[in-house]
Amino acid sequence: MVLEKLNDSTALNRFLSAYDLDQTHQKAIFKIANYHLIKLNHKASHKYIDKGLESYIENVELISLKAQNYYYQDYYKEAIIWFKKLLDLGEESEFIHEKLSICYADFSVYEDAIFHRKALLKYNPNDATSLYLIGTYYERLNDFVNAEKYLKHSIKLQDVSLNKEYRQLGTVLNRQKKHEEAVKAFQKAIRDDPTDVFTRFITIRTKEEYYADKDAIIKLYEEFLEKYKDDQISKLVEMHLKKLKEEQFLNKD
């Protein structure tokens, strides 16, 4: 351990020597397994962890390394099992809840992803990233009221470009038929990123949902195409505009 404190690379050899003398030496096993985890030698790390758990099955340090090994290998199903073992043993931390939330979200188990993100907020109630992610998870559960609540909270806490967050909020508001509020959110997204052509399009598309004056909407689409004719979305807009004009013509007849 002295060699480790001195950043001497031979420290590993001394831990291996301790292990050779006693293959149940928990602290030496942890040091060796952790070394291999840092080096991404997952197979070797698992080998030493399993050896250590044979003699002390509730060693939380080794269980944590086991969970991390699986997590960094993208074996999220196995990682969940081992992170949950830590919780069962009374271990709780921001790191554990964050990783569990990520794992559950990867499997689209959004209820559990939300639970662990909310647990994370106990450590930092103003974690804008967690608030934003909770909002997106609620959206995927079609709980647009809570999605709106958490997205708005996240936005209030951030002093950076909020283009993505405002666009997400606009989408959630649209799903609740709050089209006028959605337009305001989209306009804020554009304010934060004037190059966001797609949000300019969905702003007009949203106005189309509640504006009675369809001629005015047609004019907005025409102005959009004139300004962004070279953008990849222009073909989609042209097709939609053609359909809108045909409907307007038939309605006038």
C-alpha cells in the first residue's frame, strides 16, 4: 500500500504476493481486481472478484466491482443484479442509483429508471440532467403532465443553450393539445439555436393545428421553403404543403 501511495507500478506485484500467500485476502483481492477493472481487463477482474466472494459473499467492495465490470462491458442485465445486491446490503449512493437508472432505461423499464433518478435527486435536487431525463421517461410512458413538470424544472436550472430541452418540452405540450404553449417553447428552442431548421418546421406544423386561417399557414410554409429550399427537410415540407393546398381548394369549393 505504501508503494501504491508512491504511485509505484510495482505495488501490484506486492498485492499479488499477498494473494499468493493467502487466496482469501480480501483487501489484496480488491486491489488486484480493481487494477484489472481500470485496465478494462474484465475477465481477469471477474476471476479475482469471484475468488474473493467465495470466502466472503457479502464483500460490498467486490460486489461493487462486479457490478461495474458488467456495466462497463454493457452487460446491463447482469449489472442490475449486482447493483441491486448493494442496495440489499444497505449500500446506497448517487453512483449506484445513476447506473441502475441508465440500465433500466436501456431496457425501456421507465418506471424503475424514474425511481432511481428520483433517488439521485435526494443527493442533488437541482440536478438538471436527472430532471430532464425523468421528463423524457415520463413522456415515453405517455404521462405528459409529469413530463412537462420535470422538463420545465430542468430548463429553469440551466444557463446554457436549451435548444434540445425546449424542443422536447414543445413536443410534450403538443401531445397535451397545448399548441400555443408548444409554439412558445419551440420559439425559445430556435432562439437558443437559430440553425435548427427542423424546429422551425414543427413550429409551423403546430400552428397549423389551431390556426383557423389556413391561407396564412400556407404562406408560412411557402416562406419556409423559400428560405430553406436546400435543407433536407424541404421535400417533406413540399409534400405536406401540396396536400394542404389541395384540402384548402376543396374546402373553398
